[in-house]
Amino acid sequence: MKATYEFRVLEEFAPLLFEPSEGKRLGETVRKVEIEASDPRFDAIGKLQAEIQAKSDRSFFYGWNIRRRYAQSELQSAKLFHFTVVSTFEPSGEECGTTYDTSTECPHYHAGASQSSSLILNIKKIPKHKDFCRTIADENLVSRKVADLFAKHGITGAIFRPIYPKRSLNAASQDYFQLVVPEIGAEIVAPTIVGVDPFDSDSKGEFRCPYGDLLGLNLLSEVTIDFATIPEADIFLTRQFLGMRRGLLRPEREILISPKLWRLIVSEKLKGYEVEVAQLEPLSMKAGDDKGANQPSNS
Ligand SMILES: [Zn+2]
């Protein structure tokens, strides 16, 4: 696995570390720079971020992203995958009339509200030609093709619920469904790293719920899952949440998928998602056969 870090650096500060030709200009004021953690300048980015933030109300970098690229052999031998829906649109369900019950939330950081109505959306805003997409509030949708493929191939763990347009609760979309994953409980364990950004692992614990349900803002490493907590399903959720409650945003659980589902998604060339390998603990369990995780009844 090779990890590349992408930073959106303020053009004004970029010459402090980068050559004029490095990266890609995004308009007048921002430059997108890709760098590996092994680059000697990597730590300097963190230092400059801290220095500039301490001196002014600005930052060296604003957005960031970590991309992990895998060798085909790493993907083929993986026992579990971390699945992320990336194709995103607005408005969210809540803005269109979908209701949420907050009585199930943890009082500390407000993780765990439950959807209490059908998903109501502006259906015209759903991206075309994507098999997986999400609203900005992490409501996950799939195309009819996905729902049909899951049924045809016996993929377990997903429920597909109808999506309704605003003000017309008798005309559900024929093309898209809400992806609901009822199987919850995979435990995120060490050495998973969660934090604010690649240089700030939330040492003050500002974004971590003391009750243990919310781990923090962002994943900074691959996710590692306790093998013993993996349910018998092809798609399931972590017990813990990541993110924060702000505006329309809510902390969300991470999605995990089996190698069987990953192979189906790849072979059908489905669109709108990213996957990473999810590591398992204890490591010794990895030596087991491919079916171990999802079919304990075989043993
Ligand atoms: Zn909490």
C-alpha cells in the first residue's frame, strides 16, 4: 500500500516549501500539492500549519485528503474492506422533510440519531450514472442495478428502502433506493488512528466522546477491526462513529464489506465509491481461510 497525502495550500504560503512548478493551481489562491509521508518536507507542512495558525487567523493548508493505492495482490488477499460512498449531492434528506429521532443520541456529542421517516429527497438532484451516492448528511443511496445485483448474488446485510420526492409520498423513485445497513457492531481497534488532520491526532481529546461511541473527526490511518466482532453479513457497520454534529452533518458509522461483495462491485464496474483494505486484529486470525470472517458456522 502506498499512501499519498493531498493538501490544499494557500498560494501565498506555498513558496515557503514548494517550487513554483509543484502541485496544481486551483484558482488564484489555492494550490493542490501531493506528497508522500516519507518526503522530508512532510513534517514541515505540520510545523508551518501550527506556526501560521498561531500567528494569524489563516492556515498553511485548508483541505486535505489521504489516498491509499494498493497492489492487486493486496486487494486479492484482503479479508475485509472499508467502503466509502464518495459521490455526494445536496440537499440532504432533512432539508427535504426527512425526520430524525434524536432521543437515541448520545448526549455528549450527539452521535446516534435515528431516521424516523422514509427518506425524502429532491430526486432530480441525485447524480446520474452513479451506482452509489450520498447526501452531504451521509444518507446513502444505491441504483436499482445495485439492488438487483445484491439479490441475484445473494449479498447479505443490506436493506433497500424507497426514496420519496418532496410532497408526494405515493410516488417512490423507481431508479434509486436508500441503502440501510442494520448489522452494527464491528469494533474499531488499535492501531487505527483518528484525529483532526494528519498532524493533529486530537491530543486534547476535543472531538472524542468519553463514552466511547464517537472516536473523533477523521480517520488518519487504515481502519483496523476486531476480528471477533465481525458479523455474518457481506455489508455491515462499525459500532463507533466518526465525524461531528454540525448543521446538517451527523457523526456516522463506517461501512465494511466482504471480499465477495468487493469482487462483485469491481466486476460490475459500479461507480461512486472508494475502498481501502480494512486490517484485522488479532493478526493471527488473518492466517485463516477466506471464509473465516463471515461464516463461523463452517468451523
Ligand atoms: Zn457519546
